[in-house]
Amino acid sequence: MFARQPELTYAEYLTYEHESLVKHEFVNGQAFAIAENDENHNLIVGNLVANFHPRLRGSGYRLFALNLKLTISSANNTTYYPDVMVICDRIDNDSYVKQKPCLLVEVLSQSTALLDRREKLFNYQKLESLQEYVLVSQSEQKVELYRKDRDGGWLLRCLGTGESLDLQSIDLSIGLSEIYEDVEL
């Protein structure tokens, strides 16, 4: 039987995280160490950043990858480290924690896919600013795009080999071949 960790307040978590050598996500008063990323994960994130950056240059949007916290205050200060995050609101100016992304991307791994598809999807959809959430597979050329519609509902589009990911939030279209460049599946 596993012992439950003592609950932390959000302030305690932030202090703990600032001093820790390992990154932790924060859910329901608990800090959970996040898994290390492998080569394919890093290549995919790098390819996304390489495609996003030229489009976002001079736009006022800010692009972050891997190491910046996202806190969802409407979900009990749940805090994650999205793989790629685009902030469209200059008011979101804390140097360590963001709260108003317009676009989030998670690269799926065997150990995180369920978390990314269920818990994170549920919590990310609570973000008023979020327009699109993208899940990128590491095992095949497959991308899932969740997009908020005009009524506040969410639509899902699944993409495969030969298709393009059209991101309305940043007005950019990327071929899946560009996302998976140099990735061995």
C-alpha cells in the first residue's frame, strides 16, 4: 500500500518547486514528479518551436517550451509544464507561471498519454483564454487537435500522415511531415 504525501498549499508547492532539482506538477494539493523526455519527444518539440517561432516573431505572442509552469486557478491552482505554450496576452507576465495561453501542445508518451487525454484536457478546457489544445503522438504520425467553437464547446479533429495541422489561434499551417522531421517512428 502506498502512503499519501502530505498536502501542500499552492504557495508551498511554488517554494518547493523553486528549490527542487526535479520538476513537479501540482494537482489537488499533491506534487507529482514529471517523467523525463526522450529523443523523439525533444525532436518533436524542437520542430514545433522551429515552425512556430518565425510566425510569432513581432506578433506580441510569446512562445515557451518544456520548462515554464501553467497554473489553472479555476482548477484549484492545478499546475502543469506543457510541452509547448503560446501566450497571447501581455498581461500574463509572471516570469515563472503563466495563466492565459491561447495554444497548448503536449507530446504524448506511453506514460503520459492517458493523463494528457483525460486530466489535462479536462483542466485545460477550463482556461478561458485557450483556443486550441494539440496532442502529438510519438509512435506514429498522428495529431489530435481540440479547438474551442463559438459556443465554448470543443471540437476534435484527428490528423494523419500527409495532412497539415491548421492552427487558427496563431494563423499557422504545418505539415505533419515538418512536425515529425528526423523523428524515427
